[in-house]
Amino acid sequence: MRIIVTVLCLLMVVQAGAAQAQPWQSVDPASAGWSIEKLKAAEDYAASLKPTAVMVVQDGKVVASWGDVSRKVNLASVRKSLLGALYGIAISEGRIKLDSTVADLGIDDKPPSLTPAEKQATVRDLLMARSGIYHVAAHETADMRKKRPERGSHARGTFWFYNNWDFNALGTIYRQQTGEDIFRSFAERIATPIGMEDFSAGDGEYVTERSSIHPAYPFRLSARDAARFGQLYLDDGRWSGRQIVPASWVSQSTTAYSRTDHASQGYGYLWWTLNPDVFGLGAAFASGFGGQTIAIVPSKHLVVAETVDQAQNPKGIRTSHFIELLQQLVAASPDGPNG
């Protein structure tokens, strides 16, 4: 009898999750006030970049979509913003504390191990990419390896460096402090509640390297599911009247605490921020190598998701080119600049 009840409960959970996976609603862009001429120009520009898919959402409805929006693609460093949402939930529940130090949490790495000074970095420092820990990390790009500062060159909290050690250690800390797998947690706490159509816990994997004990955790996501995540953040963490991620965390994450090596971009908690003079207050984006991007522009109630399968487009798409596309879309939107 107990087995039957358990099976029935599992079926109810599966059915509940499936019931919430609903297709996007679309709107006619001309009826919504978009400039069709400028939107077509943006589409042509996007096509020249060769993305797998682009999805443009305003007020929660699809204005335009180009390419295969259902194809799941490795979103590379967008993983960090996805994990950031889980951190917001865990911190609000008291399972992780922003001011806990690496030492408090028992976090170390392979020799040469962390120094006592490095172990004073806090969870907040890691979220801001200001830990001062420059140990070799898994899943680094050639540019990261080239630019990584020397060990001990900067005290915690004093210097911004886009640092995979920080991001990977955050994954370890999340699993350690919550007892949850990152991908299953994302599926249950975010993907299912917001109705993602394609994502499952099997769309993530842990990537380890001999140089570090902390694995990377890349996700595979479709453009239409990436856009849902963007919509969640655009709507201050709410979905269909339910608070999924605390609104205060969304605001904190998309606030610039650091200047970066890109003049017009800042960095918050695992999110990049955009120039408010160009895109308005609160504009931010999650960014992954090769052109994986989820952007939110609150002043326009706009979400833009771009995916790039590098098997199809090995060169990928530069962030600067995506930002140019985003500017064109903002200009094409109702009351866009110079529109």
C-alpha cells in the first residue's frame, strides 16, 4: 500500500510540473507599437551574426523569434546567473549566509592550498568576483588564464576579476550547505514553477579538472526557456503571482558593485549590468562565452535571449555585437530612442 501511495504521489508531482510548462503567448509587433522597419533591420543584423536563436519578449509576450528557440545549447557562463537565483532562495531561507568566510565553510583546494588570508573571503566576495583568490580553476578560458592575477596580489574585496575559481567554489558551497544537486534544485525551484518547456535536471553536468577540486556546472538551455528566466528577473522574481526569487535579491544581483574591463558594463552578483544612460535603470544581462546571453531592459519591459551552438558557429558572437543588437531592438520598441 505504501509503495502504491508513493508512486501516486510521484505521478502527481510529475503531472503538476508538466501542467505548468506552457508555451509562450505571442503578440503582433505592429499592433504593439513596434517599428516593423527597425525590427526587420534588427532581424537582418541578428542573421548576420549567425545565432542559433533569438527571442524578443515584451510585457511577457513574444514580439519576435528567430531560429530554433527550442534547441538546447550549452549556455557557458550564463550558468553563474542561474546559480545566483538559487543563492537568492537559499540565503532567504537561512541556509547560506553572505558573510560566511571560506574558512567558516571549510573550503580549500588542491596544493598550493589557500592561504589564511585567502580563506577570509566571504560568500559575498565570491558573488561579486572580488575574492582575491587566484587559484587555478576548472573550465577557464584562455583569456581568464592569461589575465589571472598572481596569488596574494589583491586582498579580498578590493579588486574585481572575472574569476572562475569564485564561481566554481560557489557551486561547491551551494551543494555543501543545502545538500542539493544544482541541476535538480534548479529544475524543482525555478524551471518547473516558471513553466520552462525544455529543461530537465539532466541538462546540466559537472566538469572537473585535475587542477582544482571545484567543478564547473554548465547548463544546456533553449532560447525560449532562457527568456523565461529573463522574464522572472524582469518581474522582480515573481511568476504568476508567486515570489520565486526574492525581489530584493534580484535588485541586489543586478546592481553594479564593480567597474569591469568593459567601460560600459558593471558587475553585480553573478550578473553584468548595462549602461543606464543607454538602456535605462536596472538593465542587466547574463553572459556566456560565444554569445549566450539573457538581457533584461526594465525601462522597456523587454527580455532578449540569444543562444549560439558553437558546433554550427565556431566563432560565436561577441558581446559587443549582442549589445548592438539590443540597442537596435530598444530603438525599434515603442517609444524607443530616436523612434
